[in-house]
Amino acid sequence: MGKPNRTALRQLIFIVMIAAVAILSIMLRWLDRPTPPTRTIVKSYGISTLPPTPATNTVLTPVDKTPSLTVENRHSRDSAGKSEEFPVTSTPNGTAPSPDTGSSQSAYPITPPEPKASVLPSNSFNQEIAVYEEPGSTYFIPTQFHGKIVHRIAPIENEKVIALTFDDGPWPRTTSQVLDILKHNNIVATFFWVGQNLQAYPKIAQQVVADGHAIGNHTWHHSYRQMDRPTAVAELDKTAELIYKTTGIRTALFRPPGGILTNGVADYAKQRNYTIIMWSNDPMDYRPLSAKELVKNVIRTAKPGCIVLMHDGGGNHYETVKALPETIQELQKLGYRFVSVPELLELGMIEN
Ligand SMILES: [Zn+2]
């Protein structure tokens, strides 16, 4: 009697299962009209993450919003960087072109030196300003000389120290000849470079630094003209950045072309805490004087702590090169020791 009953039970179970599947499929088809999963996501997202945004702002909304905030921050940083208060050197396009629009101006190859700017988080804006406020220096310059004009210094105990300086290079032939003479005599000097000459002769410049000499900034165009602020900024900062890009040297030494302190560029350099390096010994090698006369002129006005003005660039300085060995010898005979300008500044007080 068990067997027929069991068969009937199996048939019953089968029928019930079929019915259940049929009912389920009918229910599913009925429920299929809306899209419940999507709707649920939108709703839960809206509640947990989004402030009162309309339901139409779906999942993509917060993703769109993040980059737009970042772009705003960058704009505000850039515009601040270009302001007069903080003439950031890393934005060469932000500085107005110089009146001397030579080919060097348009061909100026400087890339932003501080890639930090685009990487920094938005709240580090103040740090960025702090970095650019100081010129920065590879050389130690005593704080008493920051932003000051120096013609010579008063060395401690009147030590016979003297600083030879060479302006307007780098320059083909002459600079290398000067380097050879300095090396032969085992002495260091200081070179004040013109940006456009540095751009033309980077290899010569690198040799100057490799030989251990100090470097100063002598503007980009060597112009004597009155400069408005953007021009002064460009003249000084572009040259500073090219010096850094070419040699890795950051210099806070500045010498105004022609020694002119009133045309705007020296004022800007002072504001940037550069030390304005003038001279107290001028043999006048920019005039057609013989080597003999140049030697005599240097020796006649030599004093402890003095700074000698000479030129290795900007024209023909054959007589300067010719006068140099004898000038060195004569000064050594008088007991002078040759130092770079940064070394000189460490040895004494300002005496103008
Ligand atoms: Zn000069």
C-alpha cells in the first residue's frame, strides 16, 4: 500500500513545483516594469553623501565637482603669483616683456624652476610665497649685507684682501683666457653675468663655476634705461633663473649695469634682499687704455677690502686679459690675498 501512495505524493510535489514556478514567473514579469536597483542607489547616495542636491544629480555629480574645485584653486594661486607683490619667477609668461625686445626675449627658454607649484596642496599657498620672497643663495651672505649696497668692506684687522670682479660675460675667448690666468695663479674671482650672454654661451659659464668662481646677476639685457616694475622683475629674475638652470647656482649678488642705482632694477634687487655689489677700484678697462695703464690704475687705488671692476665680456677686452697676470703679481707683491665677493663679505663690515 506504501508504493501507490508514494507515487501519488511525488506527482503532487511535481505539480506544486510547476505551479510555484509559474506563479513566480508571472510575479517577476509584473515587477519588471521599473528599475528598482538604480533607484535605490540614487536614493541612498543622495542621503549619505550629497547635500540637498536634486535627484537628477546622479552618481556622477560628486566626481564632476572635485576637479572643478581644484581648477579654481590653481587659478587663484597663479593670479596671486603674477601680482606685483610677489613676482614669481616660475611664471615667465606672467612678467611683462622688456622694452628691449630682442630675439632673446621671445626665444627665452626658461621652464618653471619650481615644479612644486602645481603639486602643492591648496593650503600651502603661503609657503610658496615665502619661498619666492628671498632670492636664495648658494653662497653664504651675512645678513648685514642683505638688501645693502657695498662698494668695499672694512676687513677685520685691515687684512689685505681684494676681490677681482669680471662683468658682462660669459664671452667667447676672453672668459676662457681670464679663467686660465686665474687658475694658473690659483686665485678665485667673481663674475657678473648678463642673461642674454649666458644664454648664448652656457658652456663657458659652466666652466667658470667648475673652476670655483663666484657668480652674480648683471641683468638680462644690460640696459641703462629707466625700468618699470615688470621690466625690472624680468631683468633680474630671468637672469637668476637661467644662472640656476645653467649652473645650479642661486646667487643673491647683484651688480647694476653701469653702476646705475636709480633706474628701478637696483631698487627691486634690494627689495628681494640681494646684496648690491658695486666697486671701489675701477681701472676703466671699458676705455681704450693699454694693459700697462690698467695695471697702474688697479695698483694705485688698491686698498684692503676693495672690489676691482673689470670686464671679460661685452666687447673686446684684449687689454684686460693682457693686464691681468701683471696686476695679480703686483698685488701679491703688496701682500694682497684674492677672495671671491662672498668670501670678502664674510671678512668685514660695510664701508662705502
Ligand atoms: Zn656691465
